[in-house]
Amino acid sequence: MSWLHTANPKEIEKVIRHQQVSIQQQWNTSVPTQHIRMCNASNASAHVYQNRVSASNPVQFRLSDARSWILLGTFEYDHAVQADSIRDVLPYVYMEIEYVLDHFKPNEDAFTQRH
């Protein structure tokens, strides 16, 4: 997981573009991916990307308010797994991501203080 808190929305846009390019490069642009978008009452959103073929990181996601914070994550295995072999656990992964989206409250003070 990676976290960024910033006062500059352009930095968030840059991280989002970088993640999208990274996913395309890691998974090969010719391979279809599934993209799921979820939103919460605070207008924060989750984007979940699932690779439909073999990959060691078959699910990647980001949570963000698109203005000041972004949380990136991936589910990693030590070897490539087939999409079919993890199909039964994916609904639970999505439920966990949705739970985090609904309950995540960034503590801005913790990320703006310099030590």
C-alpha cells in the first residue's frame, strides 16, 4: 500500500495517471481488465482493477477524494495466479475494499507534520 496526502490536486492526478500506465504495462495492454468503481457519501471513490489472466498482482486498487489524498494498494502473490483460481475469493476482496472506502478517515494532521 502507498499513501499520499497533499494540498495540490495536480499531484493526485499525476499519481492516478501513473497507476493507470503502470497497470497497463504490468498486465500488457492487450489483456482485458475488469474495472469497478465505488463511491461513498463523502465523494471519495475506489477504483478496483482485476487482471483476467495470470498475474502475481491480480487485483490493484486506489481510494481517493481526488483532491487531497490517495491510497494505492495491490494484492500480491509470490507467483502468478490464474484469474479462475481466485474467482471465489474476489467478492470478499471487493467487500473489504468497499469497507475501507466507507470507513477510511484520513488524519490530515498525521501527514502534514514534519519530523
